[in-house]
Amino acid sequence: MTEFSSILADALLRVASDNGLSYKEGGAAAWGRAGAAYLSFVLCGLSSARLRALQYSAREITGPILLDCKWYDRLTELCLNGIDGVEANLPAPNGGLSLQYISKPLFLEMLDFCREG
């Protein structure tokens, strides 16, 4: 099973491109990792220090995330396959991966976190 950070990064690239924007090299991947870290923080107990480190790294690589709240429906469709949630691999506090259920409300909360970050 693919890591959720890769799924999110691909979706961010696609939606930004559909809206005439593009990420710097590695930017969407960095925001994908930050988004997955937020989900892991909520679901798996990833430390807030690790979450913030990934968020700050993404911002340093590419600046603010390219994301408009009008894009949420499309991102939800791409990342959650048009359903109310999916199981996906998230970064675990021990450095491995943890299979977790990502609900649509939590996914939308994660997008808000990234937009505000």
C-alpha cells in the first residue's frame, strides 16, 4: 500500500496544475509529508515537534502550500477515492508506517492545517 504522503503529493501537483500553478521541485512532496504528519499526529501520536519540523521544511522548500479551499472537493476525490474515508499508511512515531483510517472530516481538517501553515 502506498504511503499517504505520496497520494497527497500527487493530488496537490495535479490540482495545482489544473489551476495553472506549479510547485517548485520537491514542494508538493514536502507538503504531502507535512499533511501526512498532521494525520499521524492526530491518529498515531506523532510528536508535535516532528510535525512542526516537517511543516517548516515544506515552507522552506516551496513557500506556502498552493491550495485554495475551492479545491478541497477535488483533492478529497483524488485522495479518498470519492468515499467517506480510506485506510492508508502514515508515518508512525517509531519511524515506520502505521495503517490508519482517514475520515473525510479529518482529511479536510488536515487541508486546513496545511493552508494555515
